[in-house]
Amino acid sequence: MKPSISTHSVSTNTGAIDAHVFEPIEKSSIRGTIVTVHPWSTLGGGEHNTIGLARHMATTSRPKSPGRTTTGCYGWRVITFTLKSNPLWKGGAMWGICSNHSLEVQQTVDVMNWAREKYDAGIIVLLGSSAGAPMAGTAMARLLKDQHKHQTEQGQGGKALSAYIAIGYTFGNFASLGFGRHFSSVVNSSSVPKLFIMGERDEFTSVEQLEQMTRKMRSTSDVETTVEIVANVGHFELESSSYDPMVAKMVLDWLDKV
């Protein structure tokens, strides 16, 4: 069954952007919202990398109580959007790296806040793919900081983020030249459960490097950090549409547990 798809205009620091919302046909069964962040456009990434995954996650029914099919089913609302990177005539990729991709990070924060307000999202998940994962990690840290500030000043404020998911996080040595300044954000965000999905043959990050980083996360928090390795698969291969059903199942199975 195909999901329903609607388009909404979201105000961000770079002007209005279109958010595409994929939902199960039965709206009353929606458990929560997943906001996706696509791979960096400078390297050829775009919203097209997350649309197939969104379709699968929004159309896969899950038992309300895992293992029990008699209590009905639920699904997920999934949001995709196109990040607006700095144009070439304003410095392009180099400015993005030097500014820690501030434009993309703020756009992600804006979309997350919009989704929380529009859908009164009790459960809201942030999912980043490839270079979108470091940017999403920094957005996560900012959302958590804003949440703490609001709770301190006003004594209120809903949960900013329920879980963080990274597909092909670029932790490797070469990738750190462009994205290393994001690493501490995801490592130090100790209050949020995290899932890392990566191909065994990822060209940017080795399994050993990923395990080293996730050990750091586990050492500072009792909150769950999970690693799923897809055997004999490379970085860009995992991004391809042929792996969308597998990745969607990994994501939804994990969300069932947290």
C-alpha cells in the first residue's frame, strides 16, 4: 500500500523549503515522526536518497505490541526535505566545512521544530544518511541544548528528540577533514538512544573506527547505542534504493525496542 504524501512549506534560515510528509493511510495508527537528513549535496546527495527509505518506513505496519498481532498495528510518519547548501559563488563546500555546515544544521533544527509543533510529536526521531548523519548529529546537540534552556527558564518544554539514527556515518580519517568537527556532538549527546547502520566495506569508515566511536558513547552513558553492520556492502551501495527495504526494517525493528 502506498503512503499518503503531502507537501508543506517550512520557514528556515535560508528561506522557505518544502517538506514532504509520508504517512500511513490510517492516520490514527501513527506512532511518531521520523525526520530524515539526506547526504551532502556538494557530493551529489539529495532528497532522492531518502525518499525510497521514507516510502518503506511509512508503509510498513508494525504490531503495537511486538510479537502480538491482536492489538492492531501502527506506522510511522516520515519527513524528507532538500537541504540548501552554500552556493559556489559564496564559497561552496569550503565555506560549508569552515562553518561546520551551519546552514544545513540550522535547516534541520528548523524542520524538527516545525514537525514537533505541527504534529505534537511525542516521539520524534532524527535520521541522517552519509554526510547528512554528522549534520543531523550536530542538530541533535543543538535541539537538546535548546530543550534544556527552555526547561531551565520556563520549567516546561516537550522532549526535543526521542532517538537518533545514522546510516553510513562518516567517521573515517579522510572524512574527518570535512566532518570531524561534528563528531563530538553525537558522541556527547548521551541522553538519546542511537542506532548506527553501516556497510562492512564502507569506503569512508571502517568497522573498527565505528566501534571505537560507539565505545566512547557507551562509556559515558547507559542509554542504548546500537551498531548494525551490513555484510559485504560499501558506503554508496548502502545508499542505493535496492537496500531501502533492508535498512527500513533495521530502523523499525530497532525503534520497536527503544
